[in-house]
Amino acid sequence: ARPPEVWRTLNCRHLDESARWPAESIQAQLPHFPGWTAITLPDANAGAPGQTALRRTCLFADFNALEPVVTRLMLIARLQDHHPDVQFGYRNLTVTWNTHSAGGVSDNDWVCAALFEEALAAVAQ
């Protein structure tokens, strides 16, 4: 298990199924990422039914407070070439990361979760 500051120094790369994290390793890593949970994607999730993913839901003061976070999230996705599922509404933002090519959670998801946490902290200041 690595703390977020270590993950933020890494970059995403193409991974295959050999890079998929087992459930026990995901559970051991989660305490370093408060607010994040491991979920199983529903069958309706295109291309990834039954895969494990990392999810975080954040609550904001209002809809306008989402914009700087969503903007930073899009920049992370573009720079890392790793793209989350994103849902947002009036006051909430849900980000879900998983690596389709690995068939679940991989190092790439922890990198992006750590970078997202950094973005949240920067916007909160």
C-alpha cells in the first residue's frame, strides 16, 4: 500500500489483465484514500460489467462550486490518458475510475484518485 503522495509522482500507462489488483490489495490500499470505496460495476456499465472500480462522491456548497473541480478532473484525465465515469448534479460530484484493459482496478486508478484528491485540496483552499 502506498500513500497518495507517492501515487501522485507516477503516470498512467497501458496495462493488461495482469495489472488488475486483487480485492484484498484494494482493501489494504483504501485506508490511504479516505472517502473512496471499491464497487462492482453494474451490468449496465458499457464494456465493464462486473469489474471493480474506485468511486468517490463529493458534496459542494452549490452547483458553481463544482466547476473548478470538474475542470481539473478533465485535465487529469487528458494528461494521464485515463478517463473516469463522472456524474454531477446540483451539489454533488461522483467520480469512478477503473481500467477496462486490466478488467478492474489498476495502478492507473490509484494515480488518478491521488491526483483528484490533490485537485480537491487545491480548490478547497
